[in-house]
Amino acid sequence: MRRPLADAWAVQFESVMPVRGFHSYKGQRHLPGLWWSSTVGGHIGYESWLERDHVMLLDFDPAVTGLSSQPFWLFWAAENGTGISHAPDYFARRQDGSAIVVDCRPADRRKPRDWVKFEATQRACDLLGWEFRLVGMPDPIRVGNVRWLAGYRHPRHHVEPIVSTLRNVFSEPRPLVDGANLAGDPIAVLPVLFHLLWRHELVVDLSVPLHATSFVWPEEQ
């Protein structure tokens, strides 16, 4: 169902189904798939590894409470009257009710026809008070760290009493493995620790490679 742009702000796009499918075929250059999101408790589609990395980062963002892929079509007419349409890659809703619309495209692959669509999407978002992000390749160190933590994003890793023990152990900053050893058997403790880091209940510097001596500290207030 089409609506005027002015009415779009009230739609819960974070809860909609994709407006187009994610197709696989022999010989395709991109690798589509489904990302299981701990934010929404379900799968979010992606059409490339670049999109996968960005949906993972949105899923990791503690301010994001809702997330969807290919959330809507934008329709408009060019100066010559030709109809143009565009479906952004992601829509995210924050805790404060604000919204983010995301398009993923490497900087070296943004062609003139792409810029027409990105600029139109930017204008639409500006009118609605939404943030628009045109993103390329993210920081590889941060992506690598978050990808590791994402392996422990499922709630099954939230295991008591290990959770409470880790919160107590890391009430003061200390190295990751040292704290894990203090909390018990590392084989049982480390998955829970990584889960708490994914949930931001504990914090580590993700701008440098995660390692055994990385300092972990309590959630910043």
C-alpha cells in the first residue's frame, strides 16, 4: 500500500516484512543470507557480506530496539517525468523513538544513478526527521571483534550464577582471561563473558584486536 511521504513517519517500519526478496542464483557476485538478530529475536535478510556486517553492527548497537531489511519503497519522478524507485537496505528504531535508514554501498561502487537514489532518500529522511546513513566498508578491527562476540549473542549464553559472578569479578577493570579464571572454569565462563560483552553489560575496547589481556570493565553509566 502506497502512502504520501508525510504519513510515513507513523509507520512501524522496524516490524515490516521486506518489500522484495533475497534471491540466490548460480554465479552471482554477492552472497545473500539471513542474520539472526538478538535485537528482534528473528532473522534479518542481507544481500552481501557488506550488508551482513552492517546489520550485525546495528544488532550490536544497544540503542537500537527494532530492525528490518528492505523496509519500504520510495517512489518519485525525475525532472523528465520518468518514475524512479528505491528500497533502502535497513531501517532501525532507537530506544528514544528516532529512526535510522541505512544504504550500504562501497565508496568505489557508487555510480551516478546510485547517487540520485541516495540523495533522494536523504531528502526524504530529512523531511521525516530520520537519520540517513550511506555506509561503505566498516572498520575491519571493530567488525572482527564484534563478529567474534556475535557468536555468543544468543540468550542461551546468559547463564547464572556465572553472570552474577562475572559482574562481581569485573566490578573493577581487569584483563579478560584473568577475570575469567577468577570466575571459574574458563570453558564454562568465557561464552558467558563474551555474551555480556555483546550485551554491553561489560565493556571492552573494540578499536583494537580483542585478546586475552584486553581490559574489561563494568557497563558505563
